[in-house]
Amino acid sequence: MVDLGFLKSLFSKNKKTPESLSAEAHLDAISDETYASDVRKMILEAEPSGRTMTVIAYETLKVIYAYSMKLKSEGKYPEFSLESLIASTIEQGKKAKSQNDEINWRRFTWFATAASVMRLDWAVIKRHPELVQIGAEIWLALASSGAHIVPLAKDSAMWTDEERFRYSLLSDARDGIADVLDAVVPERYLRMTEFEAFA
């Protein structure tokens, strides 16, 4: 299990940052280098099953992100950002935990974890290409976790039938890893020598 405490700490690393500032301001107060290092630590220290759940959440979040950006472009969701997505999933996880809703607490933990990786991939590394090696380490671990995706997606109550459907078409660990590489891992990493072992 990934600890929500780490994710909440992203918003309190700079003690001079007032609590009233937005999620974007809290994340902006953390250097990109520190953020990348912390996300790597979170993923690499997670249990294999936790990394698998993060992959499932990441794939689902891609759809949510695309739809939210469409609404933003239409002026219907102007405040949306990767930072607000992280903050929202953390808050929903905290709410579920306060209500002793174990399933949704875990579900939003995976969404918050995936959103943190997404921000690293889509924003931080875009600003700092030199951090791409950290992203590669993270995705090597996440791609390997695809070996467990078939049984975990099938048996977990955390995911809806729609979220689980794509994995019902897979049959074994090899299929799971191939699916993560084909549909989830950002293309920039697949061109790196570290991923040749999956070829």
C-alpha cells in the first residue's frame, strides 16, 4: 500500500507556504528535482501489488484528464490542472478514510499516486528533460508490475466493470506486461535502452 501521508507531505514541504494557498501553489513550492525524487521513492518502495494498482489508476486517469481538459478548453472547468487533480484525489481519499470506507480510500490512494506520476511525466520532465532517467526507473517498475494485472484487476472491488474490462481480455503475466507497455508507458521511455529487455 502507498501511504497517503507521502502525498499529503507534497503540500507541506515548504513550511513558509500558507495553508490558504492553492494546490498549484503548494506544488510549485517544491523543486521539480525534489518532487521527482520523492515520486520515485514512493513508487520503488511500494509493494508490487501497489504498483499494479497505480498502473490501472493511471490508465483510468488518462481518460479523466482528457475529458477535463476538453471541459477546460470550453471554459467549463477553468481551474483544472494536474495539481488540482492530485489535490482532489487526496481529499477524496481522506474523506473516504474518515468514513471508514476502505475500498474508496484505497481507490483514491491509487488515483493520487497515479496523478503524481502523471504530473512527473507530463509536466516536470517536460520542463527538466534531465530528469527523464528518474521517470524511466519508475516506469520500469510499473511495467514489470503488469505481470500481476490480470488477477488483481479481476478480483479487486476497487475498479468498476468498465475500468476492468480491458484487462478481462488478457490471459497471463506476459499479456499484462505487454498491455502496460503498449497502452500505458509514455512513448519517450520505450525508446530508451533500459526497456530493451521487454522487447
